[in-house]
Amino acid sequence: MAENNDWEAMLRAVLGDAAADDIIANLRAQGIDPATQMEGMLSPANFDMVVKQVKDMLGSTGEGPVNWQIAERVARETVTSQHFDRLSGLEGDAARRALSTASLWLDAATDIDPATGPAMAFSRLDWVAHALPTLKKILDPVGANIARAFGETMKGQQAQLPPGMLPFDPSQMVGGLVASLLGMQYGKALAELAVSSFGTTDTGIPLVEGSFAGLVPTNVDEFARGIEGTDTKEVELYVAVREAAAARLYTRVPWLRSRVVDSVAQFAHGIEIDMSSIEEQVRELRLDDPSQMENVDLTDVFDVEFSPAQKEAQARLEHLLSLIEGWVSEVSARAVSAHLPNFVALSEMFSRRYATDNPAKHVWSAQLGLELAPKRLREAAAFWRMAEAKLGIEGRDALWAHPDLLPEVADLDNPAAFFDGSWSRTKDLDAELDSFLEDVLSGSASDSAPHEPKFGDDGDAASSEGGTGDDGPGGTTPSDDDRQ
């Protein structure tokens, strides 16, 4: 009777020849008969137990494309073991006083009202807890694409076998393992952001929900101490002004935060995955050593050129981020000019940091294949300076009332032309809004109301962003720990 080598065919079909040869050689080197060992492992009776052991080891729940329980645990353990900080009452009070002072200075520099919630001081672990929900919204679509690509690759491997030969579905096993791997990867990214973020908005995305301004004093202090020749207190106050200005913009402009977060999530949903990279990862999976799964690197799966539609979406997002950062930079510089002697140097330093050296750029590039950075920060800042000169502070800030009032990409090259026609654009939009309100009051409002896609269509979703509520993050009152 011929020797039955079905187990070896299964192994090679699932893992590839190189990985299969490594496993066989490893078993033989240990004096183990590969046929006996693998036939038992790949039998229907034993394989479920093996998969369960692997999932238990990695902590996979098998629910969703990303295991966010692992992500949170990895982030918290990374911060606790390597970057732990504990805020004293004095440190928390100092951060809140800085934000209070910043708000007073901003009152003279902008017509946009302060955030409605209290000033907050976060430890790094606090920041992790508050940023996790938004990070989940942004990265879940990417995780789904990666998991789908792994599943399709495994099905392709399985299709090489005779029907009914393989006693399990490898795509289901890999789905759970990839969810765990993504959880570990995103947890490390979250920890990296927690260690570098000054507040709620300086990662390029407003990650922390709620109508308030908040600082991470440990990160601000470490950054300030690393700058030679500059008073630490000045740096802390400048950071507080920037945070408070961004908080006003994101919490008082009702469409802005959801527009930014949704744009990133939609972009992530359309990301194509490099299947050759996935296939290489699958070939490296080893059934004889499940711990090797922890070393799988998923950061190279974005090596696929963006489609024309994605390039256009990327340009729109970068333009909006440039307008936001340009406004924050210009308003902040105006607010501190009478109070901080070194405000010009500070403004230049932060412009460079947010345009080129922001640590968050590395995180987003690794997790999204996209650098979330204001590509035209200087042009945007110049636009807002001209806006104040032409329209005054109130008129400048009124441009945020509706997306259609903001300059387009080409307008940053010739802002004077924009302002020559800005009043007619404003007048047309005002007339449209007045007509819509008249229809509402008369009971004849229609779906032609001027709004951006998804803006105003889902009241629950809008409220979940915490854009205008009086509560703290996620609609809940901040805890005592958050305030310390």
C-alpha cells in the first residue's frame, strides 16, 4: 500500500513549499516523524483544538477585523512599562490654568467661542482611553481590507487541493489571527501617539471626542525641556493656545470634525492591499510555532499606487488639514503676540513640526499608507492673514460657517482673487440658506437643503462626535482621574 502523503500536500498548499520544508526539517531535527506529527495535527479531530490554543495565546475573540481588546491592552501595557506618567494635582492644575489663560488671549484673536466643556489634563493612559474610539473608526476599514486579503489568499491556497481534502477552513483560522495581529499593531501605534501628543488635535486628526480642550502635560514638558534657549513656560503657554484654538474650531464648527474623521475613514475603506505582500506573509506562517505570528509585519501591505479617485480624495483631505492648521497657526500667533516675547520663533518652530516633523506622520504612514499632514501650511496661513485684513476677524471666522465658503486648492495660489469674489459667494449662500429656512418654517422643506454628504443626515452619529455637547468625551462627564 502506497504511503499516504496527504498531510504534506495540505501543508504545502496552505503555507507554501519553503515554509513546509522548514517545518518538516525542524521536526526531523528533533527526532519527530513528520508524517505522524502532522497527520495528527491536521486531522479534523485535533485541528480545532490547535486553532483554539493559538487564538487563546494571541487573545483573539474572532469578532470583527481588528481585536480592539488586544489593541487597548497592548497600548496600555506599552505606556505603563515604557512611558508611564502620573499627574500630580499641581501638574493638572498648572495645565488647566494654562488653557484658561490661552482662552482669555484667544478671545481677542477669534470670533469663534470657546469649547463648552472644562479644561482637561490627561495622563498618557487617560489619552489612550479617550482616543481609542476614534482610532477604531478610522482603522477598522483598513483592518477589514487586510483581513479580506488574507482570507482570499488562504482560499487561493486551499483551491489547489482536491475537494474535501482539507479538514478545516484556513481562511477562518487566519481571520482570527490577523485580527489579533492588527490589534497588537494598532495598540503599539496608539501608544506611540499617546507618548507624542500634546493634546487632543495635534496628531493631524481630532482623535479625542468631546467639546473641550485638553493637554498631556508630560509630553508638553518633555518637548519644552528639549528646546534650548527658550523658556519652558513660554512653550507650554504656546502649546495651550494652539490646543485651545483648535478645540474652538473643531467643537464650534458643527460639520468640521465629522468631515475630517469621516474623510479619513472613507479613504481607508478604499485602500487597496498589496496581495503579493499578503501572500508572502501567508507563506511565512508556521503551524509548528504559532508564536511566530506575533512577528508578522503588516506595514508593507500599502505598497499599491492610489487610484485617481483616491489621489483626489487625498488632495481634498490634505487641503482641509492645511486650512485648519493654517488658521490655528495664524490665530495662535495673533493671540500670543502681546504676551510671549519669543512668539515668532515658537510659531516658526511649530509650523515646521506640524508640516514636516510631527511624530504622528510616521504612525499614519505605517497604518494608513498616508501622511496626514498640512502640505500647504504657509500658503494657508497667508490666506487667513489676508482674510483678516480684508474681512476683519469676524468675517474671517465666518468663512467656517459652511464648507462652500472655504477657499479651494487653487485659491491658495491667488487669495486676492478669492476675496474679490468672496462677498458674492457669501451672498449667494446666504440667500440659499434663507430660502431653506423659509421652507422649513412653512413646512415645505425638501431634500435640496444645502449640506455636505452625511452632514445632518444622522442625528445619532453627529451627536456621537461630541461636537457641540456640554459633556466631556463621548458624552460623559469627565472623571476625577481625567482632571488630574
